[in-house]
Amino acid sequence: MKSGMVDSVGSQEDVGLREACGVFGCVAQGEWPTQLDIAHTIYLGLVGLQHRGQESAGIVTSMGTNDCRYRVKKGMGLVSNVFSEEDLHKLKGNIGIGHTRYSTQGDSDTINVQPFVVETIHGLIAVAHNGELVNAKKLKQKLLKHGVGLSTGTDSELITQLLTHTPECGEPHGANWIGRIKRIMNETVISYSLVIMHDDKIYALRDPFGNRPLCLGKLLSVGSIKDNSVKDQVVDGWVVSSESCSFNSIGAKYYREVLPGEVVELSKTGIKSVYIAPRPNNKPPATCIFEYVYFARPDSIMEGQMVYSVRQRCGRQLAKEAPVDVDLVSTVPDSATPAALAYAAQLGIPYGEVFCKNRYVGRTFIQPNMRLRKMGVTKKFGPLSENIRGRRIVLVDDSIVRGVTMTPIVNLLRAEGAKEVHIRIASPPIKYPCYMGINIPTRKELVANNIQQDKFAEYFGADSLHYLTVEGLQQAVVEGIKGDGLENTGHCVACLTGNYPTDLDW
């Protein structure tokens, strides 16, 4: 039964979890036209967010004046493949937004590539979205009944079309974009981080639960970057990004997060908070906890703490909950490395690498014959035999989703002479789908729902297997949140417990 189940999925690639996308925006501060290269700034920002989506990318720029044309470049593939130097040179502007995508809703097709640009009664707007609306079906029917035609299969288009509607409070004094945004936030409470560009402003906002991340950065002048003196820093502009890891490459300094439910206005005069939406029934925030475990880059800052540090605390907590007497602690490269290092340090066991990762292997499930399909794992990971032979090894990983690759990895260690192979997972079992912007498989596809927990080790061919508890993960995350923000802290663990932050409307 076990071997047959593994063989039946052996030709598939265990792609694990995938983020929906990343958003980025940039506004030049001071006099316009600016000397700041907006297009290249956004391009490098998107490169920094490439881990959040590798399917498509797009940039929209504008001079930021009434009725000015939008310059748009979008395409399928990696950011570096979509944009040439000639493309970036043509994307002139004082203001712009960008997007990199992995689809959870809508086909993988050029028509779905963001940012979306539409014309409204007040001129053009551009919208980029990270997340997934839990009531998308209801909103779609509402728009269709109002005679609105839809051209894509994405809920991001639903948001864009809702923005074109005049708010109930009316617009007696011209465009009321805050009113339009409030209407969206009343219509759907989760899940979205948005950047919206109109005329000379960008509006950056998170849903009231703060499910998807979004942060602000100050774009410093070249002299300020070199000087490092805070009081002498000259601000060339402001940026907004799904993650702060994109800031270093463009000379930006992390400023702060956009709060759950907050709308922030970015313009050539600076930034200001213009609205904070309440959460239904005063529920706590629901920031996706798997941003810390897997999705976010380790050098990103979330809730005032570095993701790398949280992953270390997960490893330490895992060592307390599930210690093991072995000769070597190792990991499957690379996202679990901080947890593995901390696990080793907590138990006083040496850490060493047992795999060399081939970073240039493409997708493994399209192979010409069975023999090459069977070689999938060994094409990705080269065993470091001298570190394996005759040793008792504990392998720390960040998560198990479908479980397709774990058995071949354990078998590979056995074949190289490992005396014992133990598995420790620095997060709890994933048992439930995500409906808020993460591509988590159906419950049937999740291995944690198909195997009893006390049978996991046997199923994967390991000597033992233990997960971090939900309580342990939550403790590791909350421990590093400092200051007065704890009352505005809360995390979504729906994929682990089945307790969703809001009712699902499908």
C-alpha cells in the first residue's frame, strides 16, 4: 500500500506551498519630473519578491498628472525575462506599481497578468493585488447583475471593477478614492494587500485581518545611503512592498508595516495614514503564520522581527518538544536551515550538510521515461556521502505537504549508509486548504490527512518523525513581537486547525 501510493505520485513534483504573488509601488518625492529611475526601482523591487511568484510580472508607470497616459509592460515568466533594458527605458514616470504572480485563481495566461489598468469616470487607475477573496463568487454575481463584463478569471479583477463604482456617499467634490476603497473593505474583509495608482498618488492597503503582508520603505538618496547618518538622510521617494527584503537592493530603508485594515496614501509630499477599517465583531488580526514558516524571505521584517529569527525559535522549540539522540543535525536545503541550526545548538549536536542542492534543475515531473522520473530527487540533491555514512542523522524540514519527496530523500540517505534517519518538521501538520491566497492542495492531497500521525515515520521509511505543535509555533512567532503592538497581533492557523478567521462564502 505504502510503496504503491508513493509510486503513483512519484512522477509528480512535490511543489509544496506557493504564495499567490508580490506587489510593489514607488513614488518619487519632491519636484516632478523626477531624476529617480522609477522603472528600474520597481524592477529591482520585483526581483526581490520573485520568491512569491514566478509565473508572470508587470509594471505600470505614469507621470502622475491628470489624463496622462499609463506606460505598461507585462508578460509571462520571471521578472528578468519579462523586462529588457529597452522596456525599462520606455517606462518613464514619477510614480508606478508592479506585480509578480503565481496564480491561485484564474488561468496561467497573459490576460491575467497584473497590474490591471482600467478607465474610470475620474481617469485611469492601476491595481495590483496579493491575496484571495473568500467571497469572490458572491461579488462576481453582483457585478454581473449590474452589467459589468469580466475578462479574466481572477478575483483581482473583481476588486478593480468594484473600484470603478461611485461610493454610496457620493462624490460631490470630485473623486473620492477613500470612499471607494472603504466600499471594497465593507464588501470583502479578507484577503488582500493592494496597491492602487491614480493620478499622483498610490494607495496601499491591507484587509482588516492583515492576512497578507505589506510594508513601507524610505527611498534614500545615494549620499544618504553612504553616509548612514539618520538626521542627514535625504528621501528621494517612498516604496511599498509585500516584503521588506526588496528594500536593500534599491537603497530603501524599512519604515514600518501597513497595519491591518489601514489605508496609506503615498505621494510626492510623503506618506500619510488616511483610514483604518474595523474588523468584524472586534476579532483579532489574522496574519498568515506560514509567512514565517515558509513563504517570506528570511531577511524580511514582519511585525517588527526578522523572519530568520522566528525560524530559529521554531527550531529551538522543536528541540524542546522532540529531542533525539543522533550524531548529526541536517536539513533539506534551504528554507529550514535556520530551524536546523537552532535545533542543533539547543541539543548540543553538531550541524552538517548532507545534501548539495542543484539550483539549476527545472520542473521534474515532465520526463521522457520512468527511469529519469525515478531520478527526480537525486537530480535536485547530491548526497555528501562522507557526512552520511555510518551516522545517525536527524533531518529538519520546514513542512510536509503532499509528502512526495520525503520518502525518496530518506531512501537516498539510507543508500549512502546512514545508520539512522529521523525527521523533525519545524511546523505542525498541514491538514486544511487555504482560501486566502496560498496554493495549499485539497484535504485529500495533504499527506497529514491520509496517514495516522503515529504511522508517519513508517510511511516515510524513517526511524522517527515529529512535528512542532501549533502552540509551539505560535509561541515562537509571538515571542519576538515587541513594543505596544501585541494587542494588534493575531495569526491565521486555519491550514493547521481548520479554524478560519471568517466565514467562507463559496
